[in-house]
Amino acid sequence: MSHAKFNYQSLAELQQDIEKRGLAIPIAATVDIVRQPITIGSKTIPNRLSILPMEGCDGTADGKPDELTVRRYNRFAQGGAGLLWFEATAVVHEGRANPWQLQINELTKDSLKAMLEESLQAARTAGHERPFTILQLTHSGRNSRPDGSPRQVIAARAAHLEDKLVEGYHMITDQELKELEDTYVHAAEMAAEAGFDAVDIKSSHGYLLAELLMAHTREGIYGGSFENRTRLLCNIVEKIKSKVGDKLVLAVRLGAYDSVPGGWGTDENDYRKPDLTEPVKLIKILNRKGVALFNISAGNPYYNPHVTRPYDAGSYLPPTHPLEQVSLLLNAARELQAAVPDAIVMGSGLTWLRQYAPYVAAGCIEAKWMKLAGFGRQAFAYPDFAQDILKTGNLDTSKLCLACSKCTAIMRDGGRSGCVPRDAQVYAPIYRQGREGKPPYESDHVDEHV
């Protein structure tokens, strides 16, 4: 199936193309089901629409939220989604993906709390029920650039990424990984003190914990066998559960398949095809250990971004039609939800479907493929998408994400990320500046940055 841009003129036309291509993507007749609340622990998620963790690369040099960070979450909260999944927040400085990534520590905790409280107030002011909130905890591993230049911390050698290794990379030791377990626990405690409802132990997209899942050749207690490769994630979950008990809901953003040679969740004979045998085994273990919510993604945005977020335009032309990638992502959620029927699984990959995404989201929830529908780039472009779906069942086509990848280009250029076409006053100048190769943050921005 060759790549093609979105060009469907009706829901029926989309349905016909899905059937023609032999794909499995359910479509509902109405979106009524997304309006239903769902209980998680002692709390309620007021509807089934969620904001995925979308990093803005717009914090301060010391890891606090900055004005654009706060602006973004206020807009998300005003938009009416039932769940706000706050972006990747590093647990240590050396694990930051860029110099502007959020970090959680004793110095930043109060600023994260203030951002959370302001977003919840924004939701109240807009007349929405309180959204469920999650803080994503991360270590960027080989993608770490805490000071602007690569400071790669790798967990295993990877053939498909050998050409991306930089001189002086560091193979993280077993002792360092063991120490990270307690670092994550302390980060979770601070997230609870800040008022978040849940923490997410990020294990996706090639970051440190996800790289360990494919560390077949690593020696020691964190590599080789399935038990060893999943040890760090499982230990962190166990320790957080033991320490904070029911103060926090535990979540994991799990990469279901890497689509790389020798990758996690991939077919031995064709790495482009998922084999979810190990992911199913892991999600059952994590659920037994207390993880109640799973956010399912796939791929590595640094290597094969079309797998993670099907697009119309990007840094390369994908070898397959975007609908195939949408189908793979949704079916991964289906298989993993079936493995843990009592847990809440959130699916992703819906944004490319534009105005028809609400009907696919509702179809997946009706079919029990997932219990929550997550939107990422769509929220950048159209922060009040949920409110419109909940009120009218429809999306305004003039506000939709165009899957143009400019929000990603900004990140790669070292700037603050947002939607260039739909939020042009703020982000078009940043985009142009990056394309011209100028230093990031060369502007009249109020805070001083390194």
C-alpha cells in the first residue's frame, strides 16, 4: 500500500477504503459512547476523550514550566477532555531530551503544582468537570540532550541506530539502573504531593526503559531474558506501589512494537509486522503489580515517526498507506486491552483520520478495543476538539491537524513545539527561525534560557 495524503470526502468513503484495503478499523454510527464517564480507582474520568502527552520543549533551563507550557495546558483544560496526560518530565537532569524539557525535583515541584492547579482552574472556569491528570516520568536514554548536544546514555547496542552513536556515549551500568529505580519512586512521591492523580512510567519510543525491552544482547541483570529486560520497569512499578499505595494511580505508556530489526514486539522474520507475544505477557504482569491504565503507542519517532504518528508530510515518504499504520496502532490496543480486560487501555493513532476520528474512537470503544481514545497532535492544533465532539459529535474542519509534521520539525530544530498552521501567531515565527538555522529561543521571550 503506497503512501497517500488524507483525501476522504465522507465517512462512507473512508469506510469503503478501509474495506477495500482489508483493514480492521471499526466505525460507530454515533459518538454517544465517548460522553460516558469511567471510574479509575476512587476517581472518575468524566469522558472518554484524552490528551496524549505531547512535549512542547518549552520549559526553563532548570526544568520548570514556562509561559508557553502553562498556556498549552490551560488551553487543553479549557477544551473539555476527560483526561490530561502531562508531557514527558525527566527524573534526572542527564535524562532530559533537550535543554527545555520539564524535570521533577525538589526545586521544580512547586512550579509543576502551580501549573496543574492553574489548568484545573481553567477547566472549572470553562464549565467542565475536573479532568483526570497524569504526569509522565521519563529518562531519555540515548536521546538525551540535556545541554543541547547529545549526551547519549544507551542501554544496549542497536544495529539500526549504530550510525547515530556519538563519540563518548555511555553504556549505563546495572548499578546506575538500580539507583534509577529509587529515583523514579521519589519522583512519583513528588508528583503525588503536587496533586497529580497518576504517574506514567514511560516505556515507549526508544527512550531508556523502552530500549531495555529490546536489550537482547545486554549482559547482566537488565538484559537478555524477558525477565531481565522488563526488570527495571517492573521494579519501579512495584516500588512506587509499595511507597505511595493508593495515593496515585499507576500508568504506563507502553510501546507495543518497535518496527525495527531485533525490536520489541516485532516479528522475527519481518520487523515491520508486530508480534505482541511479549507485550501481552508484560502488560498482564504490570496489571497484576498495580498498573491500572495503559497508553498504547508504537515505533520510534527518532527513527520511524510514521509508525508512531501517521502523517501526510514529513522527513521521508513512508512505504505504506497511513491507514495501515492507523490500523496497526488500533489493533495493538485491541489485543492488549483483551489481555487485561479489567484495566483501562487508551488507544492512539487517531489524528490522521481528521473529522472522522470521533466515529472511529467511538467504534473502538464500542467494540471493546479500548476504553479511552487519545489525541496528540490534534490537541496541539485544536485544543478544544473534545468540547466540540461532546457537544455536537463533530469537529470543525478549519481547526483540524493537517498531519504536516511542522510541530515535529520545530523540535528537531531546537525550538518550542506547537501547531504552525493553526496557532500561527505564536509558532510560525519559531518555525521559520528554526528552518533558517538560527539559535533556538533567539527572541524577546520573557525568561532567560541557556
